Amino acid sequence: MKLIVLEGPASGRAFPIDRDVSLEVGRAPQVDFSLPQDPHLSRRHFSLTCEDGGCRIQDLGSANGTALDTGQRATTGVPIPVLPGQRIRAGSSVFTLIEEDGARTHVPGVPGLRLTNATPFPAAMMLWEHPPGRTNVSVIVKATFEIGANGDIKIAGRQIPVFRSDQATDERAEAQPRFESDMVPWKVRTDILLVGHAYAPGGVAVEGLHARLEVGSLRHAVAIHGDRHWLFDPLAGITRPVITRPIPFTKMPLGYERAFGGFDKRASRYCENNLAGRGFIGACTPQSVHGVRLPNLERVDSQIRKWDDHPSPVGFGAYGRGWMPRLGHANRLTESLVGEEPSSETVDEGLAFYNSAHPELQIAGYLRGDETVTLTNLSDVPKLRFNLMPLPLRVGIAGVTAMDHAADEARTAVQSDVDAMQIQEAAANLDTLVLIPDEHRFYQVFRAIVDLSKFGEDALCEISIRLRASP
């Protein structure tokens, strides 16, 4: 048995349910099935338990409640029965229970799916609806490469798996994830991300430097400073806020915790563009200013000079789902999912929520796969330059109907029929590039969309992933 997300920001994700074990679902990283993509889920939203007598669901005191498609609402402390195929609404998401056998996944209204991957790269599939009522499957392929000392690129012997959930930076619940989940259905533009550190050239400590990332025509520069803080103590003769001199450094982490943002609890104000950052000041009082750490990462053209300077945060990693402008896209996504007739503009704005890179590190369209990448002061090599390796991925789709997919003989017949059919192809877009220069490697994520509406519920949709042979 599995619980699968049919609709919502995390559509397509699934989690197995072990018999006689309670499965908790919510937004918190500590629950069994964590869905931080849905801002309207409570941290602990509902739980499911499956036993010999069936499955039962109960709400865990959520803010928005948990409801079945029958209209029945789950309550705290009183589990109610839920059957496979029933729709469960919680937050902005719709879930269902599915039963599986070895040949196909039983999801009501959806054909059987089987994935054949003839490449050395990890792959996954996820179901989602777009527009509402039309079921698609996203085929996700993730390719990891190693970067040689002279910039040579080769396919990594150890491939990074497809991340089915966020990968934590550390144990703190409020920390930004090191890597976001790869399981998103679609990206309207390309994400460029870098996870790592800024390095002082030659390992000689500096008070500041500029770190630059270039991918094709994209240029992104960030001013990196050593640790600094504000001084404002009238009793000590410091009658106006001043900034301390930076402490020299040789290596600086690049997380958004070190970019401009954060909370001024004394002034009851915060930076809506970066809740994890530092340096935000809401009132010019010694209590709000004195000792406050300044950001280590700043915009090259908009560095802080005064206490009330509020520049846009800059960085290289995954941008928070609950920060503006990404949170605005989440609201549009919710409108497109629950609205009766969402406009095309609302749908496009909503899908932009799935892009996780800083807004300045998102590229219109998709990468070709042969772009030049240049990293300055972002690795142990002062200037690292290399070219991406094109991958001629081929995602093929074929369908066979009215077959007994459970029997081995039928499976053989299905495969023969599929081989004899003309296989259609879906474009595999390179929509994510994640650079990990600390480890001398990077990965690329390709996504292809298959419309399942042309296949009947009794069909088997055979999806194959191959590399095209060189001409």
C-alpha cells in the first residue's frame, strides 16, 4: 500500500505504508511523509494506519482540517476508515491510497505505468494533473558528472540518486535544505544552483572578495565579506551605528543564513525575502542595532552602508519556499488548483513555484547542455572553467490496451507489442543544473512530460529512457 499525492505542490510523491505502523503526514521535517512544498499543510497534519481490517485516518489537530471525498472529516483522536482510491484533501494537496502489484500501479482513472531505463542515470516518475482533470506523468532523469583538475568532464561512477525529499543542511528545523527534492512535476524555466563555499585566492586570508558564477550567457556576482557586526552604544560613546571591520577569512559558506534577511524581534519586523538571513533591522535603537551581525553575502551594486539599508538578498542555493516572491507563486498555484477556471497567467505564475533557484539564477527556456561554466573564487581553483556534456536523452512512450498485465505471459506479450509499435517521443528538458564545486562534481536534471489522457485506464503505458546513438 502507498499514499500518493495526486494534486498540489508535491503532486506525484508517494510513501509506502507498512502494516500496523502509523504514518504521519505534514510539513515538518520530522514526520514520516514530509511535504514542505505545501505551505497550507500543518506541521503534523494527519496520520494513517493500515491493518488487516483496512486503513484508518485521523487528523492531528491541523489548522485546515482533513476531509475525504465523501464529505466526511477526520477528527483528532477518532480514526475513520479510508479506502484505496478515495481522495483525501489536506492543505492544498489531494492524496489517495493505492495498491500495487509487480506489473502496474493501480491508481483510479490512470493507465498502468512501467519505466524501462537503459541509461546509467537514476530516474523516477511522478503523477500530476495539469490542467485540472488531465493526468500527466513526469519522467525525471538525473545525471551526475565529475570535474577534473583541468576542467575535463566525465560521467561520475557514483551517481547521486533522485532526491524524493529535501536533503537537510543540518539538524536545525529552520535551516534551508542543502538540496531541494527533485520530485517536482514541471519547471517553467531553468534553475542554476551552486552549493558550497567562496574561497580566498591562494588560500591567503582576505577581508572580502567577489565570487562569480557564469553559465552560458548568465552572469551572477556576489560580494563576500568576513564576519562583521553593528556597533551602537551611546553609553560607550558610539552615538550612531557603525560597522566593524571584516574579520579575514579563507573560506566562507554560501547559505542564505549568511545573506541579508532575518528577524528583528525587538521591532516585531522581518525580511519577507529571506527569513533565514542576518542583518535585518526594523528600528534604529541600540537594542535593535548593537551587536547585530551583518550579512557575509551582499549584492555587488547594493552593499549595506546604513542601518536602514534593506537590499534584496543574494545567494547561490535553493531559495526558500516561504519567501517572497516564491511564496506569491505558491498562492497562485493554490488558486490554479482549487479555482474553477484559472486564467493561463495564474497557471503560469503558479508553476513558477517549482523553480527553486534565486530569481536572478533562473534562465528563460532550457539549457542546451553544452554551455560553458566559469566559477571564480567558488572552488579551490581560483578560476574553474569547463563545458557541460550534452546528453542525447530519448524518452519514448508506447501504450498497449486490454491486456492482463498481472500474468507473466501477458507481460511478455506486452513487451513484444511495445517493441513492434512506433514509439512516440517526449522532449526531455534540461531544467536544473546544480554545481557542487567543493566535491568537484555537478548534476543535471532532465524532465519530460507525458499526457496520459490518451491512454485508457486498462492500458499499460510503457516509458523508456535511452541515449541516442551517435550518427
